[in-house]
Amino acid sequence: MASVRFPKIGGIVKLSDGTYSVGPIPRIGGPFDSAADFFKAWAKQARFPYNENTVRERTPREFVDEILISIKDFPSQLADFAQRHCFQNGPFPVFHTDLYNSNVFV
């Protein structure tokens, strides 16, 4: 698995002939030709999992405003970063974003 590479970033889909290809990622889109394109699309969909009240309750008062601004600005900062910097083009390795026991390939 460590040597498997795909020409685009996306979800792995099994085709009717038994081969595999790269398809869209749910809620993000794709497949993407570059890491920059993936980051820009991901940034458009990025949502922090906690609302402002929860953040205020869990964050020391002296940091809460800075943290809330960072949360709000992160997607646009990531998109700007992706626009300004060069990234290596594919092929891209297989990468699983939620590594749990049930997702370990042996």
C-alpha cells in the first residue's frame, strides 16, 4: 500500500471492471489535480465543530477572542495559503483521514 499512487486527489472508487480510480470526495468535490485545488475546495467547506458559546465556555477568557477570530479566519487563510504557495504535483499516495482499527489495511 505504501507504494500505491494516484494521479489525482479524491476518493478511491472501484470501477465495474475491478480496477480503481479517483472520484469526488463527499461534501468537497474533486477529483483534484493539485494539492492547492484540494485545499481551496476543502477550505470552502471547513466548519469548526463547536459553536461560539461552547468555545467561550471551554476557553480561558484572556484567549477567547483571539481563538474565535482564528476559527473564523482559518478557512480563508488556508485558501489564501493554497493560492500563494507551490505544491508538489501528483502522483499522490493513498491516505486515510480517519485512522481507526477498522480502517487499518494489512
